[in-house]
Amino acid sequence: MYQRILVATDGSNLSKRAVASAISLAALTGAELVALKVIPRYPQSYFEGGLALQAAEVSRVEKQWAEDGQAIVDAVQKAALAKGVKAKAVTVKSDLVSEAIIAATKKHKCDLIVMASHGRRGIKRLLLGSETQLVLTHSHVPVLVLR
């Protein structure tokens, strides 16, 4: 059925449930798992004329985000291995989460994407956007969305 499943995670409780489902599905189908965390770049300035942080501080923050992201996917990999599922932990730096997920899917030759959706509606969805919706719209492989 599936050979390689990509599970996108941000470490949230909702995302952890999607990870657990992806691990179970991989175990059932004998698929490999690719755990992905997209790490954002630090915004240089929110407002025109805003006080920008020193380069060293930006570097420190980005390094911390990278370490935290790696810890998240390492934990997914460990959980998958405990269930007998071969897994790879991957982080990618990008501000375009949906594009990074789709690119990682292609790069790692995944044939299914598993991810969570917060299920926001109305103005919250309009203001916050929906990375899940963008992945659903632009992915060329099936996407399993869990809530």
C-alpha cells in the first residue's frame, strides 16, 4: 500500500496524535516513516522602522528553534523505532510551511502525507491561514488529515 509516509509535526498535542496515527499506519502497512518539522526563519522586523535584534541574537534564537525542532523529530523517530517502524528525522528551515512539506515529500519519495488540522473556521482561518489546506490543494500524493 504505502512505502514511505511523511508525517509533519510541530510538537503540539494535536500534532502528537497525528504522529501516533502515522506510526500505527506505517506499522500496519510496513512503510517507512519520515518525521518532518519545518523550522521558521526569525523575522528581521515586524514593522517598518521596528527595532531589529542584533545578528548574534537572531542567530541564537534560530539555533534554539533548530535544536527544539530536531528534538521533536528525534522523539518521533524514537517512538516509531519502538514500534518496529523504520524512521528518519528531518528538519527544514522555511517560512513557507506547506511548500516545505510538499518539497520534502518529493525529496524523500513519500507516497502519503499525514498531518493534523486545527480546524479553524471563519475569521480565525482567514487571519491565520491554513497550511493543511495549502498542502491538500497542492500535493501530488494523498494527504491524511487528522483532527
